[in-house]
Amino acid sequence: MKISQTKFVTSMARFDPTAIKDVPRIAIAGRSNVGKSSFINYLANHNGLAKTSSTPGKTRLLNFFEVNSGEFYIVDLPGYGFAKASDAEKAKWARMIDDYLVSDQNLRCVLVLVDCRHEPTALDRQMIAYLHHNIVPYFVVATKADKLSKAKLERSLAVIANTFAMGRADITPVSSFAKKGADAVLARIESILSATEQSDGRESSPQ
């Protein structure tokens, strides 16, 4: 798959499918400061598409980006675990994410981003468990892969795989800075979209 065109469509505080095109959607989830905006810009080959910030918690709405003139949408979910947010604000974001994930009938997969430099957090584990429970397809993207040597990266990926009880093949390392990993992610997205075109139901999550 090649992304040749992307554009921001809309932001929502509450998911409304009537406000966007009836096309497949790929959601991006991850804790605050994991590099979601940089990852989206790198994946789309469009600097500035998603607004990046050195301050965690920048994304506070559901942001929708159209890819290849409506082939599918990328959905940027609010980052979880933003320490400086109030409990009420955190609860609001959690409800927003939950409502979207269980109600969007065109959601084909969630890319769960984790920082390869650290063990997955309790909130990362909670997100994976949530997706399993609700039978939402997903795969894991390990960001900031350029920050580790090859040997340390492989050890980190093994830890992530063990934590999430999944195979190493279910984790794709990427580096927005070094421009590595996008082709592998896009190949997985293409495979998911092609498979679900043939089915009315969702694929099973990795075991």
C-alpha cells in the first residue's frame, strides 16, 4: 500500500458516523507522549498533518484523517495516561475512546502504540485487555525504535510480546525519526482492509 493523499477531515468529542464518509477506519491508540502524531505524519508522509507537541496530552478529541481520497480514514484517539489532566478529564477521554471503539461499525483495526524503550504500562495492558474483551482487531507498534541498539530493541520487543501474551510477529517496530517501519505497518493495514472487504464481520484479535 502507498499513501498518496491525506487530509484532516474533522474532530469530534462524541463519535457521529453521519459526519464522515462510510469507509473503513484504522484507529491509532497509545499513552500520552508515545509519539502518535509523529507516527501519523510519518505513516502518511505528510509533515504537519497531525499536530505534534512537546507537551503530552495534545490530542483531546477524536481526529479523523482521510487517506487516498476516501480509501480509508485514520482516527487519532486521545492519548491515555496524561498525568496533568484532572480525574474528570481523564474519565471524559476514557468514555470518548470507549464509545468510539465499541460503536464504529467501520473500525477495522486499532494500532496500539507503545514506547519500545520502556515496559508496557498498566494502561497499555488495560487497553490490550479491553480490545481482547470487545473483540476489536489490533496490532502493536513499538515506537522510537531508533533510540535502541538492534540487540536492545530485540530484547525490548520480546518483553513487550511477553507482557501482552502475543507473538513477536504481532509487534512492528517503527521510527518516525529514522523513517523506518512504515512499509511494514502499511502492508499490515492493506492486508486487514483486503481481508475485511470479503467479510461483513470483524477479524479476530491476535492470540
